[in-house]
Amino acid sequence: MKPPSDLGDMLVEEVMYDMAETFFGSRVEIDEMLELFEKYVEELKIKSEGVSLRAGLLNTLLIDAKTIAEFYSQLKVDHQNLLNKSTYSEKVLPGKMPVGITEKSEFTKLFLFAYESLQKACREYARGNNFMGYDNEDEEHEEKLPVSYALLLNMSRMINEKIKKVNERSAICTLQYTRQFKPDTIEKEHIVGTGFSDIGCDRLDRNMKFEPLNFDSYKIDKYPELPKIETVKSDITAFAKKVFSDKTIAAKKVLSDIRGKSRVRKK
């Protein structure tokens, strides 16, 4: 059986080990959380590209900057991040082009498709759930990532709370606190003039502190949530018809260009 003093030493060692593990374990946890956050940022940027392409398709159908601004203003949403999108690809086109008796009805149906596609993509980007990916029959293009703007925003807040708590728990204070469990060691250090010194402690503490995560520095796009098509379908239909009537030549050219890209997609 171990002598009482040995048992006491064993308990002290265990307490000190647990404290060190808690302190440094928290730092490892933050490192892992930051790594995961940055991974999610990259994944959200993939979703952002999908939203951007869909906005580009709708904006192309809106013909010009003035009409684009007028359309989004009519929806009463914060649309600044959608205004400058002008690029789209065949990936965001419908699997089958809508058919209409006239070019005007074909344009209107395509306009409704583009709006609904953008609305769903914005919602998934903002909230998460199952990302719709590209409307492509080939599933290899679909993105089914669990990330969203809301998730990353909440993660950043949680990480900063964790960082705040760890930064407040000084590494030096932790080391000093554990030493009180060994008074005999402290006494010996006083006698021989050795032991732990506070010189340079403040600098060490500063060097070990985590910098709070700056969410804005990641330049993560923020897109608005648009009204569901069921609630604005009649207004959007009327707007699309007006665009075609007011800008017929430009609208026909856009429609022709989109048909061409749709044929490329089918190849």
C-alpha cells in the first residue's frame, strides 16, 4: 500500500493533469472549430456561385440596370447583392425550355422559372437545409451541403464566446494555480532561489491569446430571401410581360441567346 504522502502526490498530479488538459484542450478545440469554420466558408462560397448564376439569369431577362433595380424594389427586399450579377450558364437553365404559343409567353414562363430558381437558392443559402444545387438531371452537379449563412454567423459567435473564455483564463495563472497543490516544492524553490518567475509572463499571455474571429473579413456574400413565387406570381407575370412589350427587340435577343445555351446543355 502506498504511503499517505505518495497518495497525496498522486492526487495532486492527477488534479494538475486535469487542469492542464482542460486549459490546453480548450485551445485545441478552438483550433479545430476555426478549421471547420474556414472549411464551411469555402463550401458556402460554392453555394454563393450558384445563387450568383441564378441572379445573373434573372437579371439578363430584366434587360438593363434600371429595370433590374425597379423589379427588386417592387419586391421590397434588400437587393444590393443581386443587382450587379450579370453572368449565367447553361447549368442554371431549365432541363427543358418552356414552350409558349408566342415568344412573349415563352419569355414570361422562362422569367417565372428564373425567379423561382433564384428564390429557392437564396432561401437555401440563407437558412440551409438541402441545397437545390443546379437544376440538372446529372446529379454530379448537385450540391447538398449543410452550410448556410445563418450557420456560419452563429458559428462565428459561438467561436468568439469560446475564445473570450479561453483568453480570460490566463496560461500563467493556470500554471501558478497548479503550483499551490505542491507547497513543499514552493518552499524548496524559495530556499534555493529557483522556481517559477513572473518575468515575461504578460508577454507570454499576450502571445497565447486568440484573436477574435472577424466575420466580416471573410467577405461572405449575404443574399436576401425573396418572396415565394406563390405569393407574387401574378405581379411577376405582369412585370415579365411588360418587360417584353417595352423592350421587345432586346427581349427577343436574350431569349434567342438562352435557347442557344439550352441546346449546349443538352449535348
